[in-house]
Amino acid sequence: MSEQGLRTAIERMQARGTGAEAIRVFEHYYRQLERGALGTIAEDAIEPLGEIQALGEVEVSDEAARHALSLTAVIKLNGGLGTSMGMNGAKSALEVKDGLTFLDVIAHQVLALRERWGVDVPLVMMNSFRTSEETLKILAAYPTLAIDGLPLAFLQNAEPKLYADTLHPVDWPEEPELEWCPPGHGDVFVSLSTSGVLDRLIAKGIRFAFISNSDNLGATCDPDVAAWMVDHDLPYVAEVCERTPSDRKGGHLAVRRSDGRLVLRDLAMVAEGDERHFQDITRHSTFHANNLWVNLELLRDRLRADGGVLGLPIIVNRKTVDPSRRDSPKVIQIESGMGTAIEVFEGSEALLVPRTRFRPVKTTNDLLLTRSDFFDFDDGHHVVAARSGREPFVDLSDAYRLVPDFEARFPQGVPSMRRCTSLRVPGDVTFGADVTCVGDVVVEGTDPVPDGAVLAGEG
């Protein structure tokens, strides 16, 4: 039955115009799924990462930094829709700071980087079929952003969702686009190749790429990392940050015992019974920031040698065909993670970076803090804290979970958070204009917070 499912899936991908490399990758993972692959990594198969190079210990001259940037492109993963936050369009189109969207901030950061170093660092977005049009419309406001001979974006591949019980492609005539899904961000390597962007970057003299998520405002192209990678001629570098209790469920790097290779283990890859080891932040003391650097020439060579199949570990993502309807059919999305490519390249390295390079906006809690005056932009449009010390903890109730509801409860903007250590709102409260939070604040009840209120708690 699954053999017929594979044939039907391939026929649909061909009819959609999917490239041969992407289809081979899909078939590679389909065969694994058919054999019962779970994509897990057992604790007894790995060792903790151990000591690694820290970015703060890297010394780089301006000349070396400028040279490295001349060889580097910035690639942003931009296929997300922000459905968990109640969004329908591109998540990167959400306003996050001072009236700017993620895309605006990224554009400003790249343009500032070029001006500071006098180097035309290319920016390329990997869009999904659902984010491309909206993204390009926003970026059209920056006419100098595109580099001659290079596209500003390329499309991530799409593959059929599969019925969980038969592995046959889903039929969903009431909304046919829901029959398709992206193959996870591990597809960035294949899509770079099938789109022709990989060859075009290399033809432009670009040897390296910095790849990160568009919703991580801390993920900027750091000249020191670029120069360190070029100086050591590294094939692949993964950025990691120190793990805290709040990062227990974040993926971590480890050393595979069988061959000494670095591997990434995400939460979905934890073998049954190993959860406590995975969440042990003393044993696995860093987490993977999903910021990575890759040698494009080596990537091209590997893809050519293996017909586009890098062999990244499979991720079996179980969902419903319509994510907004739990009663819709159960499906499997075959995925891979780009960070798992660390095991593909011999000589890959991990680099310990400060937490400032990991500022994702995954929830409306993050959104409130990012929009607040706790953060500012510096001259390079990096998001920086306006004061020293730990970031305020924010815990909003489910009434604020979706962006439209969040916006309705902060119609005049979010509170001032510079003197706040924590803000908890267990109920459903609408905030007025120019509200200030001081210390540890808890807003109880449902009464609106008036304009100009100072909410003072302990601390």
C-alpha cells in the first residue's frame, strides 16, 4: 500500500514542478518512514559536547573581518506562518519593534553591515509558497537590498502530507494547499541547489553562508564569526548558547560515540526513556541556537556527489491535515532540521556565543518584551538591552496568546519595562497608554489598566 503511496506522491510533486533532487530526498525519507524510522538518538550513543571555542576569545582584525564578509552571504529562513500565534500570513511580516516588521529589521541590519564594512554582503530569503509574495512586497521598500546577479529570495520545496495510517498523500479538496507542507528547514540545502542560487552565489565569489531564522532578531552576520571560519577554513560552524532551566527542551549538540562526529539532538529526536538526560542542563550545558555557518563549495560538492541527498536524520512530525482542526485527519510531515547537517561535514565546529545572539519571538510574551522600551536598536540596528541585568520575565494568560487578541488588549502600546523584573497577567485585562511596570508586577482581575498607571510590585 505504501509503495503506491510513494508513486502517487512523486507524481504529484512532478506535476507541481518539484526538482528531481528534491524528489530524491523525499523518496529517501519516505523509505525510512516505511521501515519504521523514528529519527531518535539514544543517550547511551552520545557524549556531552565538552569544552568549545567561545566567541569572546576570538580576536579578529578589521582587515580580516572585511575580507571574510566579502566571502559571506546571509540566508534567512522565512517560511513560517506564525500559526501558533494566530497569524495567517508570513510571520516575518509581524510588527515587532518601533513600527518595523522582522523583515524591516533584517533589511536595516544588512544595509548597516554593508555601510559599516564597505562590503556588499548578499541577503537571500528562503520563502515558502505561502510567504513569498508578502515578503517581497515588504522588501520592495529597500531598492538597494538586492545584489546584481542574485535573487532576493528563493522558494523552499513542498511535499505532500501523508495519511498517518496509509502513508498515502492527503486529499483535502476544501483547501488543497493544506495537502502540502514544507520539508522542514533542512530543505534549505536542497532548495539552494535546485533554485540555482547556490551556483549563483559561488559564481559571485561567495564561499560561506550564515543561515538563521527570520524571527531571531539576535541572529546577525557577525564579522568575527565569519573571519574565524575563514581563517580556520572550517566546513561548518554551529552557534550554541549556555543552557538555563528555561532551555531544557531546546536541542543540544553532542558527540556521537561511534565516530566522534558532532550531532544535534532536538526534543523530537529523544529516545523513549531519555527525557531526563536530555533536560539535564548540567550534562548537556549548551543549546543549539539554530544559527549556522556553512562552506558553500563543500555543500555543492556533497549535494552533487549524493544526488541532492545529504542524509540528514529524519524528523517524523505528526499533525492534523488542518492544524486549526483537531478533528481533521491525522497526517505525517516528513522533515529534517538544518542543524543536523553538522554531522555531515567532517571537521565541523561548535562556537559558544552570548545569549544576545538568540532573541527569537515565538510567543506574545516575547513580543511584549521586544516591543517594550527594555530593548533599543543600536547604530547597526542590533536589538540591545536598554539596561544591564536579567531580562524581565513575562507571563501572559491564554487571553493574549494570539496576536489579534494581544493587540486588542494593548491598543495604545505595551507598558514600559525598563524598571520591571517580571510581569504576570493571569486574567484578561486591557492596558491603557503610557503604563509603567516596576519590580515584580502581577495584574489580577479584569478591570482595565488606566492611562499613565504605574504598576509597582515587589523588588
